[in-house]
Amino acid sequence: MAKHHHRTQSGGRFWIERPALLDRLDQAAAYTLTLLPAPAGSGKSTLLQQWRVARSQWQIASLSLTRRDADPVSFFSRLDAAIREVVPEFEGLSYNDLSAEAALPAAALVDALLQALAGVTAPFFLMIDEFQFADDALIHAVLSGVLQASPASLHWVIACRGQPQLALSRLQLEDRVQVIDRTEMCFSAAELDVLCAHYCPGLAPVERQRLLSLTEGWAAGIKLALLAQAPAGPLRFSDQPALLDYFAEVVIHDLPPAVHRFLLHTAALERFCEPLCDALLDGPGSSAPVLSYLQSRELFLHPVEDHPGWMRYHTLFQEFLLARLQTSAPDTLDQLHRRAACWWRDHAEEESALQHARQVAAPHFFEQMLTQCCYLWHQRGDYTRIMHWLLALPEAQVVPNTDLCGPLIGALILSRRFNQARYYIDASLAVPPAERQGRFAEAWTPAFLESMLLFFQRDCHFRIDDDQAVLLASTGQHDVRAFSLAIIAYHYLLHAEFDTALHYAQRAKDILSRLGYRYLESYADLILVLCDRNRGRMLHATQSVHEMFRRYQPDAPGPAWVNAATAMMVLHYEMSQLDQARHLGDSLLPRVSSSCATEVIAAAYLNMSRLFDLAGQPGRAQRLLQHLERILTLGNYDRFVSQLVHEKMRQAFAAGDHHRMEQVMTEYRLLPRLLAGEWQAAGTYDENRERAGMGVVLWLWSRQDYDRADGVLAAIAGMLRRQGANARALVADACRVAGTWRRGRPAAARQQLKALIARYGLEALNRTAFDEAPGLALVVAEAHRLGEVTLPDIYLQMFASLLPSTQMPVAAPVTAALTAREAEILTLLRDGLSNREISETSGVAVTTIKWHMKNIFAKLGVSSRAEAIVWLARHGQP
């Protein structure tokens, strides 16, 4: 058998190929799940790496878990990323802390993950190592459900240190699970011979047999024994941890003092690199010779997967070293934790810094480090971490300390956890002034926090009068003044007072930039862009977005970058650069978290949903809308819900799905609002009223009730123009143009178009207007063909996918081109029937109706039901 085992070299590591085990892993293609439950040091990770290398032509996504992956957000995010490395178009689960806050049930996550995995058609292997770290009931429930219904092309390979908490009974009964257990993982005599030839060729056969018997084939024990150049004295230990201690004692005893010291001083590190080791030892360059020594002799070090230059110790060996250091030099261990904490903090790894700070004997060191980390997180907008760490502490430790309580309240408010924020505000007010601690102890600002809470809780229903704004903006505390300015700017933006919003946003940006608050500075930048965009200053807004995206690119993928990337994705979409928008959105959406402003969350989800819908992926589009709807239930967000309603109606209208349109009207009680006359007059500015009204217009169009639709649009456009919200006013007026066209009045529609361009400028007529005013593209193309409007070449190129060819007449007789059946179906389509209703009326199967529809669209030169109806309005019935 020995001839079947040979050395392989990968990245300088010595491997023994184990053909029988590799063959077993190859058989994973015949099972839903291949499970490797075996103790630490059994060789599971090495075997999986060998298999991945040996089968590099196969689609194998690999994921090695750490303790952090007990958090479902971390686990599912890393799962998505691992699959996308192999299948870039993988939709993913996109489970983030927003999903966690919405408390999505396991069944919903199972369905979403299965729908995403259904797109992976070729044989695909998903390999998860160190699964014991995924110690969360939600992870277990979701994976159990997914395993039960995994598509035939998907095969799971899971390695862990024991039996995973997965529901596998049904899979086992159906013979869909194979298990490679600790017995099969044990080294054979032949494999031990190969190891001895490399590490200890002089070891006698009888000693080899004793070693194999003592270790029971345990890979880690065998390797450590061989590294010790054969055990000294009788090998009398029978349990593996004790054996590991014995081997380590022997190995360490013969190491050079510098190496011995290095091992002990780095024992507290879960992972390490040369600069980190230098910080714990004797400064720059001090650890390089020792690391080189250990690597050249393959002693104890394991490379950290996907992190070049980073290493770790075998888990059991690290435990031995740490126990030895705690016994021999506890004061040294304390100093090492201090140094490690400071190094991690200085390298923006605050979580690791705090893990080490917790190990320091003096409690004030941890509190001081936590204060520093909260300040850094506040600058970056990482509010999730602030809440994670501070909510876990006793209230008595947090509430009196303004350096902790202030950031916590701010994080809770900005993450839409209003009840908890109220609780901590009240608790902080109950603290006697003499007992307050921290930087803000002498200038605690409950008025600011109170206003901040009410503003975000009530959204556009909250008003700050001008006197309050001046008072909040003039506080002597720089940090609070900067936050106040940004919040006041957003307040005036919500109420369409754009000039005032610009004034406060620019002041906020200047101060926030000086103080280093990158996230809130990007928030102020976003307000400036939105003000320009809403006022119709599209060229200026475009330049600002490009500058903003360039400025915050180094922050990727942090919250400041999310703000900038959201603005850039919207810009790509508005310029009809749909591929660029989707590509950026794919990177952006997993980064949208509860730390983000609701404005950003809604914009990211709504625009990505629209992009998926335009790309012919309605399922993905609707799932994003469902996810957003769950998020919006956490607060008072009428205006964001109205944006959601409008997009739902727009997608249903584009698909000709009358049933879905009626559902939207019923679910959101739009018909009672219409009948009550909500849109009979312009009224005061109200975004909820505007967006919901735009959805109602599409429903009225589907019923060919053009007069009432135009009345709603006239009221909306008047309201928006009076407030100076020109970008949205343009969309309302564009819908009036399309409505006139639909009524069979093309000349009047073209005149309206000319007036629209004169009022708003051609640069404001972007992709949003075309998509939210279905049929507008036909009016624009016809007006250009007739010479009534002039479209520059760059504009024609930008919207070439929307505008029919202007070289040929748009009108073309079709009576001769359409078959009798196609003409009948087109007439039924004009009458507003869905595919199912056309099928019932004509007696033709729905699948055949869809086939006829494709032929009709091709002959008419249109791409949707809406465009076909517009075509009929211009040219009459077939």
C-alpha cells in the first residue's frame, strides 16, 4: 500500500496523499451531504485542501469557519462570498443585520437560499470546514432545511469536531449522507512510514509500531512525536491531550531560547503575522528569524486560509503554550495582551483589540480601550459594533459614562431601535451630575439626544422650528454641533426646503471633515447631492456623485463607502448604464446594514429591485421588495413605504399583471384614498402622497381611465413644482405626456414633451423618467424623428436601448404581418386582459399565449405589454 502514498508540496507544506480518503470525497458527487466528524488534529483540514487542489477543475466553494461565524450574519455573508468566488452570478441570501433585526423565520431563509441555489445547475460542491464554530440555532435550522431540499446538482461537504446539530435523520434514511469518521481518518502503518521518511528516517520499525499504537493513528500526535526526533523514554500516555503536552514538552526543551520565547509570547494570539509578533517581542524585525526557522522546519505553524502572511498554531498546541505561560509568567501574559490590544486597535481591528483587552487584569484598561473603539466606530459609522459591545455590559457601567452612553444612544437611534434609545436617555437623565464621567460629563446634552430621537422616530412628521435649529447648531461641543448640523440638514431636505438644507449640510460637512467623522461627512455629502438632484441640477449632482465616490473609495466596504456607492449606483441607473449599476449593486447590497440611514437602505433595495426587474429577473426583484418591506415595519416610514408601493405597482404594470396591481391597491388601501379625493388638489408637499399617487396613476392607466389619471398627475406635478422638487415634478409631467399619447393624441403629447424639455432641460430627462412613465420613449423618438425636438448623439447613444430607431418611421402596418391568432391576442391585450385571462377567453394554453406574445412584440418592434398598448393607441386595432 505504501507505494500509493507519495509526497505533494503545496505552498511549502509537506503533504501525504491519502488516495482512499480522496476517493471517498470524490463519492460526494453521489450524496447530498458528506460529513467528516473527527477530533481536532485528525487531518480533516489538510484532507479537504488536498481534495480541492486535486479536483481544481471541479466547482468547489470552500469556507473555513472561525469563532466569529457563530453569528448568523457573519456565517451567511461568508457563505455567499464563498459561493460567489466560484459562481459569480450567484444571487446569494444577502442576510445581514437588517435581516436579523427583522427576525426572519428560518423557513423564509431556507426558501430564499434554495431559490438562489436553484440557479447553480452544474455539479457544485460546498465545502465547510471547522463547522463546530457555527454554534447557532438559526444556522442549524436553515442548513437542515436546505439540506432536505438541496437540488441534485449541489453537494455539501462538512467537517467538524463532532456530530453537528443538524437534522439529518431523513437524509440518512434516504441514503443521502456518507460519513468519513475518525476511524477512517486515522493514519495507517504505510502512511506513518511516509511521514517517517520525511521527518524521522532513523526511527526503528518497532518504535514506529509503538507510536502508531499509542496515538491510535491520530495525525497531530504522530507528527509532533516525529518532530521531537522520537519520544524520549517510554510512551505511557493514553489520552491525546496528555500526549500532546508530552510531545510539546519534548520539542520545546530542545528549541533555541529565542524560539522557545517566541512560542510562549505569541501563545495568546489566535492568528498572527510578522508585524504583530514584532509588537509583542522586541520591535521591528525581531520575529522574522524565528518565523523563518519555524517555517523551514514545518514546526507548529499553519497558514490562515485566504490571508497571505498570516499564521496560526494548532488549536491544542496553542492551548498547551497558553497554559504554560499562565503558570510560569502571568504578569508577562498581562503585558502581552496589552500590547496585542493596542496593535489591533491601531490596525483597525477593534474586535480583536477588545478581546485581548478583556484578558488584562486591570478593568480600567478594557473600559479605556472600549471608549477608544467606540469613538473610532462612531467616526466610521459602525453602529452595529457599538451596540454589540455596550449592550452586553452592565447598565451601571455604561449609563454614568458619557463616553459610552452617548455613542450607544446615538447608535440605537441611527439603527432605528427607538425604544431602547428612549430607555437609555431616561436612564442618563436620572444620573446625578456629580456621578457622570467621561469627556461630556460637564456638557451632557439631553436636548440634542431628545431631538435626534424624535426626528428619526417620526421621520417627516417631525418639525424643528427655525429657533430650535439655530439653538442646536450653536452648541459649544464640537461633536454635538456637527451631528446637529447634519440632522438639521436632513430635516429640511425631507420637507423639500432645499436651500436651507444645503446651507446646513455644507456647514456640517466642513466640521465633520475636520473632526474625522468620515461616515457623517459622507452623509452630509449625500444630502448635498440629493438637494441638487431634487432641484433638477442634474449636471452638478452628477459631478458631485463622481467626486463623492472617488473620495470614499478608500473606505470600502465601510458605511461611508456604502453612502457613496448607493449614490453612484443610482447615477449609473439614471444614465442607463445598467450593467455598471448592477455590478456595483451586487457589491453594495451585502454591505447595507442597520448602521445605514433608512434613506440609503431604501434607495439600495428599490434600485436593485428595479435593475433585476429590467434584466428579466422578476423573482429576485420581488424578493428584494419583500425584504425591504420587512425592514420598514421597524419604524414609522410612510414615505419609504410609498416608494415601495410605487415600485411594486410599476413592476406589475410593466408585466401586465392586473392581479398584482389589484393586490397592491387593496393591501395599501389606495382606492379609499383615491375615492376620498386625496389627489384632487395640489396641497402641501408630501412625498407619501406623491409616490402613492404615482402608483394609483398606473392602476388607472391599466383600466384606461386616463382622465382621472391626468387629474391625479396634475395635482402631484403642481405640488412638486410649487415646492421646487423639480426632479420628481418632471416624472409627474412625463407621465402626463405618456398618458396623452396613450389616449391616441400623439401631436398633443409631442407638444407637451417640448414644453417639458423647455421647463426642466433635456439632461433631466433620464432613465427614471422613461421607466416611471411607460410609453414616454415612443413619444421622444417620434418627436425626434419629426424634427420637433433635437436629441444630441450622446443622448441617443445613452438611451439607445429605450428609443426606437429614429432612422425608420415608427409607424408600420401590421395587419399583414400578424396572424389571425396574434391579432386576436393583441386585441385582448389592449382590453387589459392578463395572459391567464387571454388563455381562458381564447382557449389557448398560457405557454402558447406567451409564445404568441413574443412574436407580436417582435413584429411591432416593442418590448413590453405597455409599449404594445401604446402602439395600438397610435395606430388603431389590428
